Amino acid sequence: MQNGIHFISGLPRAGSTLLAALLRQNPRFSAGMTSPVGSLFNAMLRETSQHNETAVFIDDDLRERLLRGVFEACYHDIHPRQVVFDTNRQWTAKLPALSRLFPQAKVICCVRNPAWVVDSIESLIRRNAFELSGIFGYEPGGTVYSRAEGLSGGTGMVGFAFNALREAVYGEHADRLLLVRYESLTTNPLGTLAAIYAFIGEELHAHDPGHIEPCYDMVEFDLRLGTPGLHHVGSSVRARERQTVLPPDLFTRFQRDAFWEDPSLLPTKVRLV
């Protein structure tokens, strides 16, 4: 990637869409919601593995070129003039591969107390009471407890992202990570952006958190998923306080999982803002 590539990952409902909207204010940057690159990357991995009988003709050098080619193809019209930020919750589980493909790349991990992540998804489901969400397979049944279980399981929307984050934080490539707290982004967006610029080694741009441009592709994506508002970003950055919609036992269960808030649990080479 001529001008470089970095990654946005971490937990869902933790500010990644807002962060991308802010980064897009810099004309040198390209950032957005989850791109097709992650799924294409996985498909390429699978088809160049021993799952494919012709993989006998494919060595690691060729695999590396093919995987890099996925990024080059998807960002062919962008990367000659912009720095790319590709968003996907799986990137924290792919650091060994990403570090070989893009030795200079950094990963910005958006984090938020898991209790509020689950709460945010549950609030969205209740807000769209007449829609069936693709998050839960368009199933009409279920309770807040079954939805929380589905979200937090190892393959669930929250559980997978949380486990991938822990894998990255405690892995050998942890020095590539910057953990960005949702609270930092919403209460001090300019300070948070300054930390991100310093982390990736870019010259600071003048951002305006009071005027966020909408992205209409996100609206269409959310409608197709049966979850309107999933990627909605307000016209300005502001912190919002409200009561949780989760039962107290559920909220308490997930609240304890925010390991990054305990300095003794966070490796020294992992940066947190």
C-alpha cells in the first residue's frame, strides 16, 4: 500500500464508526465501516489452504502475494493518494499475518465496557420493535437473556470480538495496538485524535467534532441487516448519559470484563487512551 494502511478493530458498539467518520475529515485518510476486505481475506486463506487440492502448487510466498493482492485490489483507486484505515473486528485475531503483510501497520482498537456494549445492542433491538435483526438470525423469539448469551458466546458478535481483542493484547504483536476507550472518544475527541496521530506517525489535521458528515451507505447496510441505526453517527460528538436497559444481574455480569481498566492486567507495551 503506497501511502500505508492501518486497521480499526476492537469491540462492536464501541465507537469505530464514529472514529472512522472523524478520520475521514482528513482528506489524506480513507476510513469507513466494516469493509469487504476481511471476508475476502478469509476466503483467500481458505482457498489457498489444503482445503483446496491445488494448494500443492501454492507456497507461503505466493499466499502472501495473494493476500496482499486482496488489499491492493480493494483499495486500488484509494491508496495512491490516501492512507487507508480498514475496519473489521477480526483484525485483532490476524496480527501474525498482518504484521508480515504490512510491517508498519498499526491497529486502533475501540473498547467499551462490555456491559454497555450489550446494553447498546439491546437498546437498538428494542428501538426497532417491528424489525427482525440479522444479528440474531432474523429470529422472532428470544429474551434479553438469550440475546445476551448469543452475543457473548465465542462466535457471537461481542464474544468473538472480545476474545480476539484479548488475544491481541496478550500476544507478541501487542506493541502495534492502541486501545481507544469509547468514553475518551466521546468526551475528548480532539485529544483522542491527537493520540492516534502520534501513534501512527502522521501530522495532526484540524478536525471538527461538531460537524460530522453522514455516510448514506451505512444507512442502506443497516436496513438490509434489519437493524436500522446500527452504524448511525450523530451530527456532532457528544457524550450521552442514560440508564441501562439490562436487568441488574446481566449488567453486573458483563461489567467485570473491562480488563483494560485495571493497569495491572494490561501489558506495558499496550497503549491506552
